Amino acid sequence: MENLDLIVLRTLRDWRLQGKHAVLATVTRTWGASPRPVGSLMALCETGSVVGSVSGGCIEDDLITRFTSREAFVTDKGQARRPQWDCYGLSADEAHRFGLPCGGTLELLLEFNPDAQLLEQLVSQLEAGVLVQRTVDLVSGVVVLAPADSPSALAVTRFAMKAVFGPGYRMLLIGAGQLTEYLATMAAFSGFSVTVCDPREEYRRGWSVPNVRFVEGMPDDAVHEMKPDQRTCVIALTHDPKLDDLALMEALVSPAFYVGAIGSRRNNAARRERLSEHFELSGESLARLHGPVGIYIGSKTPSEIAISIMAEVVAAKNGIQRPDLDVAVNKRVFEDAVPAMHMS
């Protein structure tokens, strides 16, 4: 599954190239509980077609009602509309009416008829893997595209909105076993671009997961070729130190937001010693290693283990780096007591 932002922008580009009126809505601020995070996009065509989401559905319905006529895209004087703010859920009654969680308030920036050629340029750059900053002048409505050095959160002032768009999140999995099949499927469904690396012929023959890139080289070469960035995670799943360690020694010195490896606490301790002694990785680099990989949910089957790993990856992606104390304690007790499949 592709990055949702790219899907929204590509669809919006197509509408505009066809000469259709359309509006781009961006979630710029939220208060209290909110169904969608800041930066979420939705595009709406004059025909009533919608792509993306800014809420659980009720706000989308209201926007469709308001912007499905050509007259809605111009001012009373017939001029093109400049960007405008919309706010939903200011009162409890309004929050309830629009289906927002209790106390939730949502602020949107609406851009009317974004320039088709600039959208074409933006989509082309994103499809080529380029990181792009899109700046909207909130007074004039002028949009400027510029290269970006790194991903960053949406920034909004009284005069401008700056959003950085880039390649979607990527996941590199080392090993093509059954667990990898489940995890690759879940990751792809969650919007990750997934690559699997396994040099072992017996595992390559049985691989059949669609929409997942497969590479046959050595794991360290796969990591080096992938050039992990802040939207990349690398997970070693082979149980073979000769393969897993090669990937980890490269991934742990990269900007990857998550690096993990399967195995028990005992094996994880031995792995850290090997990486320190033989590959001279620093304590700071080794501190980034998630191992045993995944959060504790009592998982024993490959599908359940994949869920636990995917949950930890998503938590790291969303800036939640440490589980709460109770979960951490339970996880340690479980690892010591039950040699589950992912802890061998």
C-alpha cells in the first residue's frame, strides 16, 4: 500500500489536470481527542469524490455538502478563493454533531483549486524518492516547492504553512521465513514499502508475498543499498548470527528510526557482545537495538508475533520509544518463563 499523502496528492493532481474544481484540506491543529493527527490530508472534488481523511467521516460529509458546486470555489465577486481556516468542534454540541471524540476540536486549512502543474511537479518528485518542502503563503495563496534536508512536522504561522513530503516509510526485513510473511503483509497494509533480503536459496524458492521487493544479496549489502533514513526500519529475523549481525552492524550506525532483532534476552545479550567485540559498535549504537523485538502481548504463533513487532514499530514511528513499566516487567517475566517462538 502506498503512502497515503502521495495517493491524495496524485488524485488531486489528476482532478486538477482534468480541469475540475477541487479543495485540499490539511489538519493544522487539534485540541483534546482527535481522530486524525496534524498534517493529515483530504482532497475533495466538485463531483463529490473524496480521497484521504481529516476525521472519522462526519466532517468529510459536511465538506462535501459545502463544496460540491462550482460556485463554492469562488468568492461573491467571482474571484478565486484564497486559503481559509475551518474549525470543527468548538462546542460540545458541535463536536457531538460532527462525531468528534469528547472535547475534540479540529482546525483545517482549505486550499482551493491548487495549481495543477505544481501538483504534477510535487508528485513526480515524491515518486522519485525526493524529500520536498511545500510552503503555502496564507495571504496570497502562492505555493513554493523546495528541497528538504530531513523530515519535519507541519509548521503553521499566521502567514504560512510549511509541510515536508517525502518517500513513505520503508521496512527492510532480513530473512524470508513464515514470520516475515506475516510481518511484511502487515507492514505493507500499514503503508510501509517493504523489502525482504535472504541469500538462502531454500527460502527464496518459497517466497510468495505480493507487493514486496525481494533481494538475494547479503544483508549488509542490502542495508547499504537501501541507505536507511529517518523513515526506515530494519528488522533481523533469521536467528542466524552470520546474517542478522551483518544487517545490524550497518543499520545501527544509520539514521533508521527503528532497528530490531529476534531472539531471547540471553541471545540478545550475546548479540550485543558480538557487535561490540567484533564490529566495534559503540554503546550508544547498541542502545538503539530493540531486542528481543516486539512488545509483550503473550504472542506465540507467527501471526501474533508479527502483531507484537508491528505494534512496537508503529510506536517508535509515532515517537513512543519506551513501554510503560508494568508492560516492561511483564515482558521480562514472560521471556524468562516461556521460550516462545520468537525467543529461541
